[in-house]
Amino acid sequence: MEPPKASDQGENSAFENAAAVLLCAQPSIATLTQRADFLRASSARRMGTGSFLLQARPRHDDTPAIRIGFTASKKIGNAVARNRAKRRMRAVVRAVLPELGQAGWDYVLVAKPQATIARDFADLLADLRRALAQIHAEKAKA
């Protein structure tokens, strides 16, 4: 069976090319999975907010990806509460990190008891924006 032949350049191909350029322009976002990466981030820069603690560190390697990790200890509550806190933090990261995150950095969000779950979502967004700005402002000073 022969694959369908490509048609001439139409209006859809211009849209596909633009989408490909947008996808290439933003660094990829990966998830931290190794304990050693979490430990390295815990000894780096920290910025506390009302909702969570942000830990961030530049990796100083050649990979342009942004890596993100989430931590919710048993202080947050039972498994349902911990999962809710992590879901909320993941949603905030999806909304903010592509625009304010910097390539080559690792970020870890640590949930705070009561605050991560109960805080308004708009406040969570504002907290992450403020924390990222503060973390990267410290980088400029150093």
C-alpha cells in the first residue's frame, strides 16, 4: 500500500509551519524523577510564597530543557490531599513556566500544609510568577 501523496502548498501547510516554529521556540519541560536531582535543588536558591516553596537551580549543562519536580509530604494530609496539592501545582506550572521559566534550570515546588489546597488559583499563579521573578533577579545580582 502506498502512502497518500502530498498536495501542493495550501493554506494548511502555512498553519503547520507556524505551529512547528512555535513549538521549537519554547524549551521543552521535563519532570524530575531522580532523588539526586531533588536533593541538588533543595540546596540551591529558595523562594517562599504563601502557597508553596520554590527551589531553583541552574544545571550548567548543555540541555536546554526546563525540568520541574513536585513534592507534597504527609504534612499536607492523606493521599487525596497530597494528590490534589500536586495537581494544583502542575496546573500552575503549565500556565506560567513556559513564559517565565528559563532553559537549563531545575525547579521544585514544595506544597505547604493547608495553603496549597485552599488558596485561590489566581493567587497560586501570582505566587509562582513572583517567585520566578525573584529567583531570576537574584541570578542577575550574582
